Amino acid sequence: MTKENAIKLFQDQRVRVQWDEEQEKWLFSIIDVIGVLTGSNNPRKYWSVLKTRLKKEGSEVATNCSRLKLLATDGKMRITDVADTEQLLRLIQSIPSPNAEPFKVWLAKVGYERIEETEDPEKAFDRAMETYLKKGYSEKWINQRLKSIEVRKELTDEWEERGVKKGVEYAILTDEITKAWAGLSVKDYKKFKDLKKENIRDNMTNLELVLNMLAEATTTEISKKKKPKTFSQNKKIAQTGGTIAGNTRKEIETKTGESIVTSKNAKSLKPKDDITEIE
């Protein structure tokens, strides 16, 4: 049971699902999921009882769930409780059902692997290699991708050293780097490649990956030399690092006559025999 397979089990006609563009999250109808997992004739009542039990246990999952208007079986738009993937997987842990057991086993396995990776980080790279191979990527591309993870880690370590806050500020600086080298924000880049929740780097060709790494590595080196003290200074350095890679992109495009930033994603670059452009 993989995360992708787990989510896909819900993405059919039995479960209403909606993509939140702003939060970049899938939102699932809770009562639909409960109906699928339990076979209950009254999933709404089942959810009401489960919410009460979760609150008594001190869980905030039920409280934090959102509400959306979704198309009901009677053809009308009705308000219903929805959960994102993390909330949904937490709810599944509280549902005693044979259909929920594969998810629980998978979650336990993932939790165990994360503990192992904390004790031995090398295992994370080994699992990443194995996962990419199963998805059909070439070994050459995978090695490049793993290198990009190392480059990214060096950059985020530098940002942490400079007092940049994880989350929103990391995202803003990443956006500045991407706009400077690719000419697109991260959000627009993902739209261009027809992506939603997928990692954009997993959908880059070799040249896109190389230029993204150049932009991030350059930003890291400039930051180490300049030692920025404010977020504004970090932002300017991110723009500079991205611009250097952006100039390289333009030079290559001038020589080749082809755009490096492509709408192709991992799906369009498969099957494995056809991944010549991602190698």
C-alpha cells in the first residue's frame, strides 16, 4: 500500500473529492469515505458518533475539518464535512473496519521507516532510489534528482543559519529563485506542467533540474559570502542566484533554439523506454 494508491482508492465516483487551489490540497467528503470503509447505511450518523468519541479522546481532527458545498445524490449542492489527506488518514485510524486495515498497516510501516531514517539518514536515500525506480525513472535521472535534494538541503541549512523562517518565508524565497531562472512562479510552473500536489522537481527534465540546482547552489554560495541579516537581503540574494541560472538558460536556448522550461511532466515522459528527455 503506497500513499498514491491509498489516495486513489478514494478518487472514484463513490467519494466526492475537490482540489483546493489556494491550499494545494485534495479535500475528501468524510461521510463518503466512511461509507466506503464501513459499508454503513447511515455514514452521516456514524460520523456524528465518531466525532463525539474523538473529541472525548482529546483529538482536534474533527474540530479542524472544513466544510464545503458538494453535489449530493439529490442533485443539490449541500454543505458537508471534508478532510485533507493528513486529517483523513488520522480518521481512518479510528475506524474499526477490515477495509481500513490496509491503511493502518501502511501508516505503521511508514512511521517505522521514518524512525529508521532518523537513526540512519542514508536509508532515506536508498528508499528514494527504490521509489523512483518503481515509478519508471532512469538511474541517471534519479542520481541527478538525489543530488538536487542535497543542493536544496544545503540551501535550507543556509537559510536557517540566516534566520529565515521555515514555511512561508522559505516558500517566498523559493518562488523568487524560480521566477528568476525559469520566468515562472512555482505555482505557475506547476500549472504549466499540469501538476497539482506533485513535487515539481519530480517532473523536471534533466536540464530543468540542472538549472534549478545551479540557481539554488549559487544562492547558497552568495548567501555564505554576503551573510544577510534581514529577510529583504535574503530575498535579493535569492533573486540574484536565480538570475544567474536564468541567464544561463537563455544562452542555452539561444544556441539550441528550444525552450528549456517545458510543459512535459513525469507522465508524459514515460514509459521508461521513452524517458530520453529526462535522462
